[in-house]
Amino acid sequence: MKVRALDRKLLRDLWHLRVQAAAVALLTACGVATFVGSVTTWRALQRSQAGYYADHRFPDLFAEVRRAPGPLAARLAALPGVAEVEARLGAYGTLELERAAGASITARLISQPPGGSRLDRLHLRTGRGPARPGEAAVGEGFARAWRIAPGDALAVLVNGRREQLTVVGVAVSPGTIYAIRPGDIFPDDRHFAVVWVDEATLAAALDLTGAWNEVGLVLAPGAGAPEVVARVDRLLAAAGGGGAYGRDRHVSHRFLTDEIRQLKAMAAVIPSIFIGVATFIVSLVLSRLVATQRAQIGMLKALGWSGAQVAGHYAGMVAGMALAGGAVGIGGGLAMGQWMAGVYARYYRLPELRFEGDLPVVALALALALGAALLGAAGAVWRALELPPAEAMRPAAPPTYRPGLLERLGLTRWLSQPGRMVVRGLSRRPLRAALAALGLSMAVAVLQISDFTEGATSLILRRELEEGQRHDLSVTFTQPRGPAALAELRALPGVLAVEGVRDVPVVLHHGHRSYRTGLRGVEPGARLGRLVAADGQVVPVPPSGLVVSRQLAGLLAVEPGGVITAEVTEGRRPVLALPVEATVDDFLGAGATMARAALSASLGEGPLATGAWLAIDPARAGEVRARLAARPGVLGATWRAATVASVRAILDELMVTYMAVIGLLASGIAAGVVYNTARIAWAEREPELSTLRVIGFTRGETWRIVAGEVLALLVVALPLGAVLGVLAVRGVAAAMSNDLFRIPAVVGRGEVAYAAGLTTAVTLAVTLLALRWVARLDLVGSLDRRD
Amino acid sequence: MTGAPRLPVFQATGITKVYRMGEVEVRALRGVDVTFREGEFVVLLGPSGSGKSTLLNVLGGLDVPTAGSVRWRDHDLAVPDEALLTRYRRDHVGFVFQFYNLVPSLTARENVALAAEIARRPMTPEEALGLVGLSDRLDHFPAQLSGGEQQRVAIARAVVKRPDVLLCDEPTGALDAATGRLVLEVLAKVNRDLGTTTVVITHNASIAGMADRVLLLRDGLVVQEQLNAARKAPQEIAW
Ligand SMILES: Nc1ncnc2c1ncn2[C@@H]1O[C@H](COP(=O)(O)OP(=O)(O)OP(=O)(O)O)[C@@H](O)[C@H]1O
Ligand SMILES: [Mg+2]
């Protein structure tokens, strides 16, 4: 039973290499876990999204118009390539809720036909859909934020009319997965509600009886979206409004899809780093093992073992490490995936989460882990396979050294002998040294990625909330009001300055593109609210014409000099042609700003304001608060400090856990690379290091050679890691940016210093371990070694 | 130096060394009393396993005895104090081994400099390599040197610090006769020119002719001591 003896050797070798084997298994486990976790999450979300869309009939194309006569829907349905059409009514209004008195709540109103809609159908959480006039279903987010249940009463102000409604159900729908007030940056469930109401009620309120203003279309199988869009646009031209668009420009779809896309990117990047480092460590450990076991290999072959059997023996050892790590990683990854997918499903309020075990993903992860480990082992296994037995039994000739490039340049002239040992040791195995440095630099890069989010959000908050918004208090009026209202505010004791703001909800059109957002009018020389670009430059608001955010300019494909059509969606619903004067390269939102006077003139109204920015004497803040609460014309007042604090709190809470996890992972990578590099440097050097000890080098002096090798790698890894980190941060920032946020790729000196500092600290800590190895050197025993 | 009264430098009394391997005890030394004098050239003979290397390691501060006392001048070598023993080796002892133990990544000159850099009053590496006749091999790496040359580099590395004691464990064990003689010549020359107390372990009884004194070990004891009236030159040694 030869196999059993060889297997016993395998187990003993594994035991002997247990720390390295554990490092490989751990890194493999991390790689497999992050891979399985993110791929299963991503697939679960994708399946859940697809299932949700299919079950609830999410349309393929959408269009919004000002007014389309009812029969136009039938003509749309008759177009080639269109399978199904459903027209409906949609509007924005203000919502009143007794328990939310004083809060300014925007309502997105959507009509429901008598039997319930056929497309973009409601998924009811409780109750039923609106069936009679005066009934409403509300979106789940808003319902939870205010604890609304069927039976509750609310009112909506739409098109100047007040409708009293009774809640009959709480629901979600595929078109409202990401529910956000146009012009807003974060979803705000307390101040934004989706409300489904009976069709007749909404038609009456909007004066659109017998007509519609929104339509969803399902494409016939095989129909080309662009051709159908062109046909639809031709039919709808007379109805006014923007052209038809596909799911790719549907806000809700876009956000969820972006998130899924980011997960997909994550599923590729993070596991590759772990598995790559594991591969490197396998190659280190195994080449060393084969080198020290030369004689054993020769003996095995001399006894009659075939080269393939011997090679299989070493490959089996590596497979053992990878599979052990893989098994742990799969368990962890499935748990992580289920948890993450659950978090996402709750966040996006998906009606069901389709999480499956995903056998192919698990199998792929295992195959990747195993493949990577065997790849790492390939060189060493090949050498074991090729080794002629007679040669293997002779002691290895002393390794050949040659003065390297550094020395030919004369750069090592000033090094001590131990210094030269370090330099030559590294330059003799340049590939290995390079890989080790690369592994270490990965740790630096990962840390930079983790730290960058903090820097980026700080910068966004500083630009947008501190340098941009410099007021203390932002006041919203119940309805647009004239200069007298501003003067009254200015007269309040404690109010130092007042600037009026006119916000108008609009749909902006340019060419065939359109975007629903807010148009804001401000004083051209406003001091309390400014447009601040990413680089800190203040962009002045011109006396006429628009300043649009860079995001919006991109969405509408418009540049300064172009003209945007703004369709106002309230009041008399005028349509304005506004020239774009400038863009502002800011971080948040996709909005447009112009001078308040010019906006009023375009709207054909007086100098009205919908709200104001106030500068307050801090000593009298309480007094101002009390007086504002008593004013009937004031709908709400928001303290900027409170906004900053709450945004900060949310971000900090997320960041702390996130940073801790990433920091731990990166430290693990650094420790794994350093430990194994040091361990191998040690193993190879052990004979000569004991010689140094014999001729009188102290422990410290001997240790410095091992430490020197590791520190030399660190010196290369830090700048390399800094550069990789910057590239990675750019990639992550781009992946995380969307219509509403632009995440800056911030890599400051602080971020680099943190990443470099932590990596250095871990490296030094691990290097200190080598002191123990030096202390344990067997001086007498090492003298008999022939290598 | 011959003729002048020689002071004892090493004094070992009743040293024993016991290796414990699980249940089994191996008594490598069983109460050795021995004295070495300044400038003396001593050869240790004895069958394999008789304790020669063990004794040499104790003298060199690489190992401490299980019992008994051993001193070199005012250094107590029986106390297991790592730092003190390192200090002793660094300042006073040169070692030469059967398997050279050169650092493969350093040239001949650099291997010698390795020892010179930590010594108190070393010669230059070039001088030391001159002493062993390797002035023309300064920048060769070990892989580019023959066995005899490697051994001479090892001797140069041992003597560059001008050690008070030179301890050699089978320095010619891996060499052929001609090369072996060359190495012995170098050892004799160092002993003569620098007055270094030299202890050489060998299995070649004829080398004993070179020595002032020959000690024969058996089973961990010094069983015989022989004084040579006249030392032979290395060339006269039969191999
Ligand atoms: N580290 C050790 N552990 C256990 N026993 C040891 C150890 N070192 C030496 N011995 C034993 O001590 C005894 C003396 O060994 P030593 O190496 O001193 O012999 P030696 O005279 O130098 O032999 P050789 O001529 O073969 O080199 C031997 O029996 C040996 O097996
Ligand atoms: Mg011996």
C-alpha cells in the first residue's frame, strides 16, 4: 500500500506547512465567499427584477404628453411592433396628512382604471387598489414612514384642487421601485409619496376627462425599439410633450439596474484580488517545498514512483488547501448572498426575492479557486515532475548569483554585506519579488478604495451643503408669494438676510430627450445659496438663461448655446424656450437654475417666490423658529445644520462598518503576503543566517536581513499601491456615479497616508515575528547542512 | 612562539553534555577535563560519535555543557546567555566547517567583509584573502569557486577578525589530498603568524603530526593525550 505512505507524507507536510496552508485556505475562502456572495446576490436581484417585471407587466416603452385624446391610445396599439398599450393619467401634487402637519409632502399621482391596470400593475402589500372615486392606494415607503394603513384619510392638492381621499391599500409597482421626487437627490419617504387614485377622480382634477397624459407600451416579440419609438413619436407629436423612451431611461429601472451592474463589477474585482494573492502564495510555498524536498523526490523516483505520481502528490496538497478554503468560502458566500440580496430587496421593496442556491455559481467558484491554486503550483509541480532522480539525490549546487542591474549602475556600493544579501536575494528572483510587491500594493489599493468613500462624501458635503448652501434656514411657502412675504421674513427679529427662491416643477426637453426635474430661480448675486462646482469654483447665475448641472447637460445632450424646452407641470403649464448659458460641474442632482426675475418674466407672472433662504442670528434661532411656526403662509422650514447632521449620520453609520470590513480584508492580504514572503525568505536563508549567527552576528543583525527583504518590497509596493489605488478609485467612483450623484475620485494625501501607514504597520508587525524565528535558530544543527 | 611559556586560555573541568531525545539520553560528553594554551595548535581525533564536534561547539560558544565549567580567559562559557555568547564568538572566535557555509549571494571578498564589518580590529578582506592565497579570486561568487577555494574563503572569513581562537571541524573532510594540504598550510600559517589558538577536528590521523598536542576522544571522554616534540609541515603529511 504505497499510496497510504505517500498520503501520510502529504498530511505531515501539510501539518508542517499549516500556517501557510491556512493563509492560502483563508484567502481562497475570502475570494470564493465574495465571489459567491456577490454573484448570487446579483443573480437573485436580476431574477427578482425580471420576475417582478414579468408578473406585473412593466412596459418596454414610455411616453409623457400634455394631453392626448383617448382614442389615440388605440392608434398606438395598432402600430406595427406594438403588442399592448395602456394609457393613464399622471401628475404631481401636494399631499396633506393630519399626522404630518407642517411637512411639505410631494405626491406622485397615478390613475388606476376601474378594473385595475393591465400594465405596471400594483403589487398590494395590504388592502386593495382604488376602485371608486375618493379611494387611494399609497406607496409602501411613504406608508411605512408615516405608519399609514387602510382607512386613514389624506388629501391631495393637484392642479389647484383639493381631493379628499381614503386609503384603501398599500402597494408597490415596477415603475416606482426607486421613488424619488423630481429634482431630489436621495429618496425621502417622509416627503415623497406615490398615490394611486381612481381614474375618474384624477381626470376631473386635471381637466383631462376623456384624455390621457402618460402611456406605457409593450413591444411585440422581435420588434426593434428605435423604430417603434420613431412611430410613436410621430403619432404623439400633436399631443405635445417629450418623445417615447425605453426602460434604459426610466428613472426607477435605471437605478435598480445600475445597482445590479455595480454588484456585477464587484463580483469580478474583489474576488480576483483575493484569489490572485492566494495563487501567489501557493507558488511561493510550493516552490520552496519542492526545493527542500529535492532529495525526497529523487528517492521516491528511485524507488519507482512515476513522475506523474510525484507531481500529483504535490498538486493534491495544493488542491487540498484550495478545496478546504473553497468549502468554507461557499458556506460564507451563500449566507452573505442571501443576506445582501435580502437587504437590497427590502431597500428596493421588491415583492419577492428569488434567491436560489445557484449550483453553477458554486461550481464555478470552486473551479476558479482550484484552477488558481493549481496555476500557482504549476511551476513547482513541473520541476518535481522533471527532476532526474540521480541529480535530485546529490546536494543542489550553490545557487548562482550575478551582480544585478542595480549593482552595475553602482547603486549598491554603499551597502553593507547584509544589504547586498538583500539586494541580490531579491534580484535573483525578480518575478517573485515583483509579485510579492504587487500583492502588498493590492492591500494599499484596497485600503485606498475603502478610504476614498469617506473623502468623497466629505467633499460632496462640503461643496454642496457648506460652500453651496450658506443659509441657516430654508423656508417653503404654501403657495408662490410676492415681495411682501420676503419683506415680512426680513422684518422678523433675528433674521439677518433673506433671499427669495422660485422652484418650478418642469419636464425639460432637448431634441428627443427629456428629463423631469426642478427649475430654480434665484437672485443673480445670491450669497445664501450658490452653485459650486466640484473644484470649488462658484458659477455665477447670469441675468437670463439657464445654468444646468453637468449631469443634466449629459442627460439632455445639450451644451451652452443650446436651447432647452421647459414644460412647466403646474399652474397654467406654460412651455418655455430657455437658452443654456453655462453648465456647472457639480456633484449632486440634475437641476437647472436661472435668475428669478428672468424666470418670473418667462412665466408671465410677477416676482413671486415659493420659498426663501434665511441667514439667522444664532443667538435668536429659537425665537425665529417659534415665529415661523406661527406664520400661516409658511409650509415648512428646514435648518441646514440639521440636514448636514442627518446626512452625515447616515453616511457615518454606513462608512464605519464598511471601512472596518475592508480594512480587515486589506490587513489580511498584507499580512498574508508579508508573512509568506518573510517565511520563504527565511527558509531559503536559514543556513546562511545561522552561519552569520555562528560568526558573531547578533539576533537583531540577523533579523535585519529578513526584515530588509520585506521592507525593500514595501518600499516598492507603497508607491505602486498608491498608483493602483488611484486607478481603482477612479473605476469605483465611475461605477458608483449615476444620474443624481457624481462621486468624485478623491485620493488625497490623507487617504494615501492612511493606506500606506496601515500596510506598513501590518508589515512591521508580521516582520517582528521573524525575530522569534531567529531566536529559535539551531546553530549547531545548521552547520552540517550541505546547501 | 614555541619555547615561550604558554598561558592556559581554555579551562574545562568535568564538562558533560547530554542530549535528550524523548526517552533516550545520549551522553555526548561524560566529564571532559581539558586545557588549551595560548597559541597552541591542537588536533582532536576520535571515532565518529565520540563527542569531538560537541566539545568544539562548547569551546566556540555555540552550545553550553549540561554540567561542568568551561572558561575562556575571563569568559564563562557554561552560562546559557545568548547575548554574552554571541559577543564572545564575535570578538574572539573564528570557525571553519567541513561544508564551508559561505553565503552564496556574496562574493569571496564580501563573504569575508561580512565578518570584518562586525569585528573590533579586523584586517582588510583583501589581506585575509591574500593570507589564504586567493588574491586573484576576490570577486568570485561561491558558485564560481572550487571546493578548496571555498574552504580557503571560509578560513579567510574566520581569520579576518584576528580571532584569538580558531576552531575547525573537519576542514579538509570534503577535499582531496593536494587541496587539503593547501588548506592545512593556511591554518598552520595563521597559527604561526597570528598566534591564534587553533583546534582542528579530523579523521585523518596523519594530520596529527602538524599539532603541538593531540587529544584522542572516545565515548565522550579524553582517553589519550600526545605531545609532539616537533611539528611536521603540511607538505610532509601523508593523506
Ligand atoms: N543534536 C543532537 N541530538 C542528539 N544527539 C546528538 C546531537 N548532536 C550530537 N549527538 C550525539 O552526540 C554524540 C556525539 O556527537 P558528536 O557530533 O560530538 O560526534 P563527533 O565525534 O563529532 O562525530 P563525527 O566524527 O561523526 O562528526 C553522538 O552520539 C551523536 O549522535
Ligand atoms: Mg563531528
